Amino acid sequence: MPVSPPESSRRVLWWAALVLAPLAALLFQLPIPILTPRAAEPKAAMDAGSEIEYEFPGVLRWHKSGLVERFDGTETVPPSPSGDPAANGVASKDVVLDPAANVSARLYLPPAAAVAEHGKKLPVVVFFHGGAFFVHTAASPLYHRYAAALAAAVPAVVVSVDYRLAPEHPIPAAYDDAFAALKAVVAACRPDGAEPWLAARGDASRVVLAGDSAGANMAHNAAMRLRKERVDGLGDDKVSGIALLHPYFWGKEPLGGEPTDAAVRASFERAWEVACAGQLGPDHPYINPTASPEEWRQLGCRRVLVTTAEQCFFVERARAYAEGIKACGWDGELQVYDTRGEGHVYFLPKYDSENAAKELAVVADFVRRC
């Protein structure tokens, strides 16, 4: 008769299986690939340049030579400048927002009927995709579909930003690109703005920063930077709101039901260490906002939406964010939306589910009220 391992060992094995192998699928909305064990690679054929510095199973392999292999988030779909019948007629196109900073984005514009019904000027959602700071682009199928759906649901002009990815471009590169994108979007919303869709339809007084997972982290940090660095065209140095969808936050000490096993926590910390080139610890305010409540109260927005899910890896962090922002002295409006029985960013792969439709409606309503 087999002997069951002690409870502590079972917890370690469960978290190792749950976190390390399918982390990409559950944590960053990616399909679980069938992996070929690296042990099967001919060792003699491996030279010094092929030694592995870091491997994120199913997502990314970073070689000591500097070579980066990405296994997910590389598929893309083209834009639909004339409108996509499969996306409620939403038009999309790829643009360079800031040539000097080399920041580009995919823009989404609702059909003319929606614009006519809601007025010439529409709210603008500056959206940052997830992917652990390592993978995906604005043209990834998951994000193309979501941005188009959000543009139709609000309706709004959605600007889905491409930003530099780690490890080639460690944090704060992504944050710098996010802020450059925000400045470029606000400038483009002027009547003489460089981007016609934003000049004609974008309302700079109703800008919402949004994102999922790592993108939600970026939206928060862009709003924090607003109180330190002015953006011409934004009243009171604030955006109208930020929508943090299943935000990627972490910290050295476990919260609530988070795993306490040191090896499991180390796997999360190692991902962050690689993303920031080892320059920022797991309690830096970039990744753990609750570590600096004295700065947090200066969040540069009027409204905050935080969504999470019962089985999300970061559910405890999202709830702590919501509690902390109420306690830190920030004087804006907070809304929290929690989905039962779902995992991290479930609404992307399960976009046609009832729960995903409900969450999209919550986000769309939040943007309309901003």
C-alpha cells in the first residue's frame, strides 16, 4: 500500500505542479504546451552560448548568450481598418504613437452608428496587455479580441499599447513606454493632433488607464508617476480612472491564502527578478504597492476599478490593494469586482462565457462613468 506524503509535502508538490509547469497557462492566459525535456537535448552539442540563464516553462527561455526564445504570445492577427464584422464593426489600425520613443499601438474605433449615438467625442482607454512583462503584443489574438470588444461595449477609442519586453529590456522600460504612450495619446486628442482617430474622436478629459495582470501593474504605476511628472492636457494631473484587471502584484511575505512554501515563493520572485534585471526587490513599490502607503495616496486618478477572481494567483494582492487604497488616504472612488469559481484573467481565453460577458460589462460601465 503506498504511503501518502505528509501534508506539508503534499502542499509543496501541489503548488509545484500548479505553478511551475503550467504557470503560463494559468497565470498569463496561455495554452499549456507539450514540452520536450531539456534533459533530452544532446549535452555534447550544447556550447557555452546555449546555457540557460532562466526558463519560464512554456513561455520563455533566456540563454546566457543573450538569446531569448519565446514559446507563447508570438501569434498575431492583422488589424481591420475598415471595420471587422466579427467584432461589432470595430475598426482597428496600427500606429506609431511616439516616433522618438519608438512606442507603437493598435487603435480601435467603434462603428459610426455608435459614435453618432454617443457623441463625437468618446472616452479613451489606454490599455496595457499582460504576459508577465515577458510575452505578448497588442496584435496577439487574445488582446486584439478583448480590445475590440471593449471598444464596442463602452463605446470608446481603445489604444492597446506595445511596449518593450523583458529580459532584453528590463523594467522600468515597460513603465517608460507606458508613460510615453499616455503622453502621446493625450497630445493626439487635441483638434490638431497627429493621429486622426484620436483627434476626431478622443476626449482627453476622459482617459482611463487599463490592463490585465502585468498590464494592470503598469496602469497603476503610470498613475503613480502622474503625480511626479506632468502630462500636458490632463486636468489636475490625473486621468479619469484606472481599471486594474486581475493585477499582478506580489510581496516578500505571504498574504492570506497565498503559498508559504519558500520554493514556491522563490519561483514568483525569480520571475520578477528577471523582469527587472535584479535591480528591484519583491517589496519594491512597483510590485508591492502596499509597501509605500505614503506615496500611494498620491495616485493620479479619480476612480479605481479592481477586478479579480476566486482562483486567481493574485487574488489576495488584489483584495489587499482595494483595502489599502481605502486606508491610505486616497480620496477617489473605488469599485471592486470579484468573480467566483474562475482563475487568473479567465475572461481572455473564455471570452464567450457568461462570466466574461459580465466582467466586460462591469469594465465598460466603469469607463462610461469616468
